[in-house]
Amino acid sequence: MNKHSNTYKEWFAEIDRILERSIGLGQDCLADWLSRDAYNDGLSAEEGAAICLEAQDLMNDDEISELLS
């Protein structure tokens, strides 16, 4: 069951905005990650952005939290 009031496409676009604001890159420049699973699990766009960055394996959890705050 979907826990979002927005569509997957809208949620995905919000993650792009968060990433572009935080690291200057959108998801199209990053390695694939399980975005559909995160959406279906009801994660917020902010949580999705963190999961996306974790999937890149370029920084640790504390660095990701600081970057997205």
C-alpha cells in the first residue's frame, strides 16, 4: 500500500531537487539505487536522498546526515 500523497514521479523529482541542492548532482549522474522499494516502503524524499547517497558508497552516515541537514 502506498503511504505517499504524491506519485512516484513527484517523489523522485523531489529527491533530485534535494540532491542537486546538496551535492550539485541529480540521480541521473549517480549509480542506480532501489528507489521504487524506498517509495513503496513509505520513505520521505529526504530519507530517499539519504538512501541514494548511501548506495553511492562515497561517504559515511554522519557525512550524509550533515550534508542533507
